[in-house]
Amino acid sequence: MRELRMAARAMARHGLAHAYGHASVRLDGDRFLVTPPVPLGLVGNDERGVEVRLDAPLPPRALPEVRIHREIYRRRPTVGGIVRVQPPAVMALSALRRTPRALHGLGSYFAPAPPLWPGVALVRDDAAAERLAEMLGDSRVIVLAGNGCVCVGETIVEAAAHAFFLEDAARLELAVLPVRSDAVEYTPEEVALRAVRAGGLYERMWDYLCGEDPEWRPSN
């Protein structure tokens, strides 16, 4: 729960979420914890989260879109953390019905490009959540047209990092689009060389995201 609280506040601190958004961590094969229905930046140090079961309706304190988390956890046993946020560059790019291509190192984690959920309505019913989870497939993120993104990882540390990576990739894409739309994308071979975990890559990003948090402890 400490990591969930830190991830929630990190999303707000780094401008990846505003009044809306939610984050969660898997507890076991049947349950997960999700942030309460408050802005992510206001999740307190004593917050215990809302427990949700994969085989049951959402509890009263869970936001309606939390069914997205439930459907992803059902389909992806290796997913241990999820963040649902609204990074501004990702939002702007999605207004063009585009998602970031693999134009630089951090973008390589989503190569060739993340899927785009075309609906503009909030995903607040089970059928839509099921379709979104299916569209996500094995990807690390899915972009919601004009409505932010959902990022997953084996841990909440990875999910939070993917939110930052995606926003950085979207900023780069927006920067190069006015110059030339045919910017050179990474090849599959280059993606394989760059999209790595070694060298404490996720741990260093976690320290960067959470270094100012009152509950932060160094990864090393």
C-alpha cells in the first residue's frame, strides 16, 4: 500500500494526473487494492485503499472506471500494478488519433505504437471495460482518445514508469511532427536492444518519480 500511495502522488507531482485518475496493485490471484475516489495527489499517508475482488461487483467506494483494472487483472496474471492517468502530451496526440511511435529510447517500450481506444465516453460499464482490456492485449499501455491512458506493469513501480515513458514519447512526437511527419522509427532490432530492464532502469525512474515523497525510501 505504501508503494501505491507513492505512485498515486507521483502521478500528480509530475503532471501526469489532475483531479481524476486511479492506481491499483494486485494483492493475489483474487483481489487488488485501488486508490480511493480522491485526486491522486491527495492520497494520504494513512490511506489503506479500496479492496476489489475479481469475481465480484465493484465495492461502493470504488470509482466506476475501476472495472478497467478488474478486467485487466482477470486477463493478465502477470500484471501487478495499473495506473489510469491523463498525461497532457498523450492527450494532445490522441486528439489527432495518434499514439507515440518508437522514436527514442523511452518510446521503444511501446513499439511499434500503443493501441488507441476510440471511444470518448468514460469506461463505466462492464462490456466496455472488457473490450478495452481485450484491445490492450499484451501491450504495456493503451491510449484513450482525448481521455488519457491506462498503463500496466508487473509491479506498480513499472506501471508508474510506463506512464512517464509514454508521456515523454508523446512530447517528442509532438515536437517532431511540425518538422517532418516521417521521423525515423526504431527498427525491431533497435527496439530489442533498447527496451531493457537491466541496469536498475525501473528502479532509478521510481526514485526520480518518488524522491520528494514523504514515504520514499531509496531503491538501493
